[in-house]
Amino acid sequence: MPNNSTNLSPADHSSSSVPTFKPLATTPFVSGAVAKYYDSHCLIDSRFRRAARLLQILWMRDQGIPSAAMEERGSHLGSYLRADAAESGRNFISSQVHLLALRELLLREEDAAIDEDRLIGNALSSMPLVFNAFGPLALDTKLATAVFRQLLPEFVHSVERIAFEHSPGRRDHRFLADRSAFDVAVHVTTPEGQAGIVYAEVKYSEDLTGPVARWRERYDQALKEVRLYKNPDSVILRSPPIEQLMREHMLAQLSVDHGITPRAMFIGIGPRLNRRADAAFRVYANELLPVADDDPTRVRFQHFTLETLIDAIDVGGDQETADRLWKRYCDFQRVYDAALAVIGAKAPGSETPSSATASPAEDKKRPRKTSSRAKRTRLANVSEAVEIPHG
């Protein structure tokens, strides 16, 4: 066991105890030795992705979810679920969300790009994250309304329904003549009583280095048509970190221009510590023209941290879901503790951690109950303000 100053596992919080959120200022560095110890070593992982992969492995051990064997996928990475665990829905935070994901898989739009293996078997993928974060909202529009009223109070009065992997015009030449689509489309009623859609792109561990979509002549046409950009010929808009955001924002604007919806917004969501995703959102926003307050036909762009979304779910009334999402996707204190337990194992009085120490254990120092309001204030004090609309 590691020494008493190192705790690999947080307390198993019951519904009567709110978790203590401990956002770190930077992503914990996971060395090759630490990654190999936890079966998470991947040479091409960025710093954040390596930490996020380890966090998923720790979460899987918490839940008693077995990792896939080498022969199942050709490499030994503990963040992949064993086939039977994947097929039984263990990659989702509840059985209800699992059933929703299966329903969306079966009833997906024509030519929708849903990778079934990533969805059900890859804990690190952003695809199950989308269902885990937005599935509870899709199943409870009252909760969804409470969440989006916090995030976008000037645009959302109520949420009517939520669609996944959606495009208003896949391969349609009126749009982009390609397969570009949104992770989520939140159909809302605005405070003015109009119908509207919040289109969302969700990132988790992606480093946004490419590859980019094959450039089409239609993109050049649309860049000028949508009237969103300071310089439609900008090289930045065509670069690997930015071009996906550009395509989706154009798609959102074209959905308004072609009468799919009278109002729309485009939002990006990513973890606070994924600096590459955050930088991409900020750089993209800087390419946009200001939007006049009296022009409701323009589609604004805004970005939020994943932590902000989770906190909004908590404040909106679903503390249990917020707790589950936080511990699975955002509790990087655990990664720090797990890495320290390995690299500090040779210190006097310490031992190399066993596999059991990465599983839930009774914590003798359980956190005191904390109100959602106090927790939200504490999170706001340490989080960067990233909810910055262009214009």
C-alpha cells in the first residue's frame, strides 16, 4: 500500500454526500513508467490524453469493469472494455443511458457516422461521453431546461428534445455536400417564443491535430455565403485544429439560412485541462465577425468547459449524475495520486501500489456534506472563464 499521504481512490460517495471537487491547475504528467504500470501506455498520446486514459482505467477498476485482452484489439491498453462488458452497456453511466444509446444507434440518421466499437467499447472516446453527459438530459427535458437556462439564458427558455449525431443536410449541396454533423442538436424554445437549435461539438481527449476533411469546392463557396468570418480566405480556418469547427459552424448557419430553424447557436464543450481543445475554441472565435445584438439570423459561437456543464447538471437538480460524470471524466486528482503512488514507491515507508489500491476503498476521512451552491462557487473560483461568445 502507498503511504498514508497518498490516496489512490476517493471515497465511495453515497447519495447523501456531495463529492469534493478538486480541480487542478494543470494536467498531471504521466510518465512512461506510470502508464505502463497501469496498462495505459500509448506512444502517440498527448499529455492530457495520457492522463485521461489513466483516469478511465481507474474508473473502470472502480466499477469492476474488465479490460479487453490483447487478442481482442491488438494492443494492450486498459481503457478498452472487454467484449462482454462492452456489450452489456458498462461504458455508460446508467442502464437508461445505455438503452438510449442503443436506440440512437438503431434509428440513426441515414449515413450517420456512429462507430459502434468506440461507442460501446472505448472508455476514452468522446462518443460515449456525449451520451453520458447529454443522455440524462434527453431522457428528462425538465432537467435539460434547467441546465441550458444556466448555460444560455438569453437563448433558451425550454428544451423540447435532443438529437444525437445530427445533420440538417448530410451530403446535401445546399449545405456542405459532405457528412459533417453535430454531436448533439438541442431543440429549444427561445425566450421570445421562437423555435431554435443549439448545435454542439464535444471534445474529451482529442488533441485536434488532424486529419482534416478533404477540401471541397463547396467549402470555399460556403465560407463567403455564411458571412461569419473576418477573412473567409484565412489559412487558419483551413488548419487541422480549426477546420472541423468551421464546417460545423457553417452548417449551423446554413440551417438557419435554408429555413431548417429560425434561430441557432453553435457551442463547443471540452475539459478545462485539455489546453489544445481550449486553444482551438479560442483561436476559432477570434476568426469570427462580431454579431449585432439585433440580428437573430446570425449563429453565434460560444464555448464551455465540461466542468461547467457538469456543474449545471448538479445545480439543475441531478446531483447523482453530476457526481458520476465528475468522477469519471474530470477528477484528475486521482491521476496525480495514482502517478505519485508509483513514482514515490521507493520512498521510505511506501510500497508499490497493487491493483487493489486502484479500486474503491473505504476512506477514513470522508468529506463533509457541501451544498451545491458552495461547490459551484469553489469551482468557479479556480476555473478559467471560457464562456466567451464572439462579438
